[in-house]
Amino acid sequence: MDRDLLIISTTCFLAAVVRTAVALRAGVFRPGRFNFLAIGLGFLFQTAFLSIRGHALGRCPLTNLFEVFIFLAWSVALIYMLVGPAYRLSLMGAFTAPLVVLLQGLALIAPIDVRHPVKVPANSSLEFHASVSLVAYGAFALACIAGVMYLVQERQLKTHQLRSIFYHLPPLTDLFTAITRLLWLGFILYTVGIASGFFTGRPLPHVQVVAAIAVWLLYAAILQGRYFRRIPPKQIAALCIIGFSAALTLLWGITFSAQTHSVP
Amino acid sequence: MNLFCIGLSHHTANVETRERFAGGAGSECTLRAAGCAEALVLATCNRVEVYGASEKRVSTEEIAQCLLQNGEVSDRGHSTALPFYRYEAEKCVQHLFRVASGLDSMVVGETEILGQTKKAYKSARASGAVGPCLHRLFQRAFRVAKQVRTHTEITRGSVSVGSVAVDLAQRIFGELGNCKVLVLGAGETSERTARALISRGVSDLRVSNRSNDRGQELAQRVGGQAVSFGKWPQQCREIDILIASTSSETPLLTPTNLGPMLANRVDRPLFIIDIAVPRDVDPAVNEMEGVYLYDIDALRSVAEQSLAVRRQQIASAEAIIAEHVADFLEKISYELNRVSRITGHPPVADSSLHASQL
């Protein structure tokens, strides 16, 4: 039942992706209400899935890689819903939907929805640590998406080849402001997430701690470069993509090792 | 009731001829006197058209006579020589929808024509020359124009060099209110571009010219501030947009001299509009981080790209128009049948309208 909700949710996001792809192919990309509605609907089904799964588990549904991917996709959609209106909602949705489809599609296809043989006991501080960190990942994902949008816009301006999408992307300076704010939001949440990890009452694997701090340092360096105006906007946009890729790899590593070695 | 459109446009007549028939404020009243039950004159720099509805057929010559300025007498014996076109019923509806949507304009997809059509409608309505037939027709035309604009890319981008430059500035900076602009050279083109930027909110404008007097004159005209020519490089550290149009034989701005100026503005883009020939800015400057250089050819190329996209969209726009023409004719013939049932006049034979009968 809960997987059906997830399939419906993925279909909603996929509809937004297909519509955007068709429009871009026809050269008449025009963000409209459809994308927003499709993503909104997809988000509702995601929420319903997580809620049902959470009730069944009796805790925050973050017990395996499958649930982590879905929670991450939900965080991306959530942050998009929160910040999208300020930065051309429907257009950012056109970039957000493919990422959500990728995450949910992978989760649905790969055999990673492994249930623990024994019921995992609830641990509020661990759940807080995991969920806040994942919402931070959502903000980093959106910063990554805004970074892609920035690079697309910048490239077209440099080459003087202005495609249909150019006229629907936000101005460069607005995109850069969005990137900066999303980076700050993600960084603050991630800091809270990491700090709360030390108060879970469980010993933390050394490798996970080092990797998490490495990602934290990477984002700290990006923000420091931005704050002191040492890194140009184009490089910050590119670093957002690199940073999120690194964070995603780390997330997979953490969840995978937690799943194979111990119960989270 | 005959619904018709008689007119001339940039397709059929030169500007001199269009001027002759530009009509006067009282044209609609004259047209009504000539037998039109309803009449509306749409006169712009590219077209003079009369949209009318009449019980009996009104000839093209009669309409032309009404439109002539200053009591001039038209050559009635040579009506075929007049560059007028005449559309009736379905063709008339289709023509108006195309005109309002900008498909018949000199620059395809321009939106000014819609405003002009609305103005003409408002004026004719105020004078009482518009009745139910033209009212419905024009209301539908406005709806069609809006739909065409929303559902196609017919109005995408800018198609003139000046507006492309301003459009690009907005794509880089968003709101232009906080942008600082330096105009290098006091030529006519740079003045036009500067004015276009001012019209979009730019308030901090500086002018630098070799001849200080001309620079000051331009600064005064556009409400800017004159800067001596020797000091323009320092300005590059502060400004966001540079319009270069001097008559210098060698490039004034190269990566070598621009590099140090950009050192303290890593996070602020610089948009350079080089409209000088020969160019004032070395093309290699475009390779620099955060610098977006558009010379006259690049601006023209963007304008042409936009125009090409607009042309590609004509088919989609025509499809929308065709749907509306069919729907409009069906609705209006239904209403005519309804009216005939009430008044006892014979009804229209079928739902579609025959030429010249509405």
C-alpha cells in the first residue's frame, strides 16, 4: 500500500519532467501551473507515504537506504515549496522534479527496502539528528539546482546563444542570491544535524564523523569564499553541484555502512 | 448584416498613401453617414483599416472617400488603383484576430498593435459607433491576442538592438534601479540605449566623452552626470553596465587594462554593450570571469534569433486564431438565429455563415 503511494508520487513528478522535456523540445518552454500542481501533488503522496511508514515503524522512517532516499526526496520537495515562490516557483520545479524522480526511481527499483528483522527502537535524539541532516541535504540539493540554473543562464549569456529557457530563467544576480541563501540555510541545518549527532547516546563510527565533517568543511569553505568575495559566482555555482554530489555520496556511505554493521 | 474590413497597410501601401487615408477624428461618424450601422477606424503608422457592419453593401470607394484627409477627392474612376484590401465575414474576423495578435505587423509578434486596437475600440465606443456586432468581434479579438501571447512564443525576446541590450541587462541584473551605468561616447545610438535603460529604472548614469562639452550636454539631456574622459577607467570599478560608442580606432578596453579594474568586484557581473564601429572593446574581454560583452553584431544576432523564433510560432498562432474564428462565427450565427426567431425574420440556413452574411 505505502509503495503504491510512492509510485503515484513518482508519477506526478515524472509528469512534470515529461511536460518540461516536451516543451523544451518544441522550443516553447513556458513554466506554468501544471508543474507546480504536479509537484505539489507528488509532495502530498510522499508525505502520506512517510506518515504511513512512520506509523508502521513507530519512529521516524529512516531505518534503511530506501527510506533515506525517500526522506531526502521529500526534503528537496519541501525546501522547494518553501523557497520556490521567491525564485520563479514553476521554473525551479522543472529542475527539481528530475532530481526527485531520480531519487525515488532509484529507491523503487533498487532492492534496498530491507526491513530489519527486529523492530528498531525509537531514539528521538538520533531521529532528530538524521531528519535535520536530511532537510539540510534538501537545501543543498536546491542550492545545487539553482547552481545548474545559474550555469545554464551564464553559458547562454556568454555564448550569445539564447534558447527558449533563457527567457524563463531568473536573472543571474537573483539566482546567485538564491544560491547564497540556500547554502546558508543548508549549512546551519547541517551544523545542527552534526552537533546533535554527538548527543545521541550512541558511539559514532569514526569514518562517518570524518566524512560528515569533511562535507561540512567543504560547505564552510564555499560560504567563506562567498562571504569574503574570493570565489566568483560561477565557481560557487559549480561548487554547489560538487558539494551536493559529495554529500550524496557520503549519505549513501553512511546509510550503507549503518545498514551493514549496525542498526541505526 | 454585412461585416467587413477595408483598409491598407504596410503590405499594400507606402507611407505617403497611408498618410493620405489616415482619417480624422470624425471618420467613424462619416462612415455611419455612408451607410455603416457600426464602424471603427484603426489607424496606426503601419495601417489604416475600417471595420464595419452594415445592412447594405458599402463600397470600398465610399470608405476610401470617408477616410481621405482634408476633403481631398479620391479618383473614383480608378478604384482598382487604390491599394485597399477588403475582407468580409469570416475573412474579416480572421484578419482582425491576426492584426490584434501581431501576426500582420511589420515586426511579427509586436504587442503595441494590441494597445492601439484597444484604444481605437475605446474611442469608437465612446463616439457610439460601435454596436453589438463590433463589440463582440473586438472583445473576442482581445481574448485571442492574449491567448496567442500566452500559449505561443510569438512575443519572445526583443527584436531591435536597443531593446535587446536592455532586455539582456534585465536578464543579468533583474531590477535595474540599483545599476550604475557609464556611457562612453556621446553618440546618438548610445543616447538611445541610455534612454532605454533609464526607462527601465536606471537612475545612476554617467557620461564620459572626449569632448567634455558634448559629454556634459548628453548628461544634461538624460539626467546623468558628466565624467571627464581621463577618469572613465576608474569608473569601471563601480559600474554595472558600460555602453561604449566612441570613434576610437583602437580598442579602449582590453583584458589587460580591464583585469585590475575587476579585482575588487568578483561577485558583481559587468555587462558591456559595445555599439562602436570599429569596436571599443577587445572581444577577448568576453572570456573574462563575470564579464558579458555584446557588440553590435551580437546584439543583432540575438534580435534575429528572437525574430526567427517568432516566425516559427506563426503556425501555432494561426491554429489558435482558426479555432476562435470558427467558434466566433458559430456563436454569432446562433445569436442571429435566436434574434430571427424573436423578431420573426427568416433564420440563417445553417450554423456556419455564408460570405458577407452575418
